[in-house]
Amino acid sequence: MEDFMKERAAGVLLHTSSLPGRYGIGTLGRYAYRFVDLLAGGGIRYWQILPRSAAFRLAF
């Protein structure tokens, strides 16, 4: 078995706008750090963040 497959880990997908924030939308500030601490306490190793800007379509 490949080395990278021997160790398992869990993660979450959460956009930063889902976090609380001063202006009604989350940031990578104080609440993001608290969220990461919460994840680490629960054994979660990865936090995937979606892009903050709109996705662009490329015309071919």
C-alpha cells in the first residue's frame, strides 16, 4: 500500500462567509482562528476553503 494511504484524516468544507463577522459575513480573523481550534480539538486535520470571489468562465 502506498505511504500516503496508510494515514487517514478527516476534514470539513466551510466557506469563510459562514463564520460570524462584524459586517454579517465572516473573515479569516478571530472567529476563523476559534473555528480552527475547535476543529483541532475534535481531531479534524483539514479545512477546505472555497474561493472568496466569483468563479469566472473562460470562453474558448
